Amino acid sequence: MRERGQKKVRQGVVVSDRMQNTVVVVVTRQVLHPRYHKYIRRRSRFMAHDASNACKVGDRVEIIECRPLSKNKRWRVIRVVEKAA
């Protein structure tokens, strides 16, 4: 039997928790500019499934790739790394 590929894991900050069982997570990364060789910030917004509604705005969370759960949701919250102050 063939081994399945590893699922992607990302860490980000919750920016919206207004939906039921869903949070919007912003993942920031730094990439090197090809010409100027300076690091610039890029960010991606992911809708993630939060079954327990435990995440609040400002929390740092870890999300993992999963099957499509709705039109825009393809990620699940694994754990809350740090609660908002």
C-alpha cells in the first residue's frame, strides 16, 4: 500500500470568530525578494474548522490541511498555541 503524503501544518493568528464552528486565520511568512534581496512579508487567510468554538480573536493557533468541509474551508484547528492577552 502506498504511503500518503504529509499534510501541511501552519501557525497563525485568529482574526475573525464570528461564524459558527469557523475561524479565519492569518498566516504570515517572509519571502526573499528576487531582485532586491530583502525580506518582505506575505500573508494568507485561511478559513479553519473549530468544532469546539474555543478560539477567540488574537489567539495563536496551529491549523492542519484536511478534506473540503465547505466551499472555502479546507483547514482544521489542531490546537491553541497561545491565548490572546
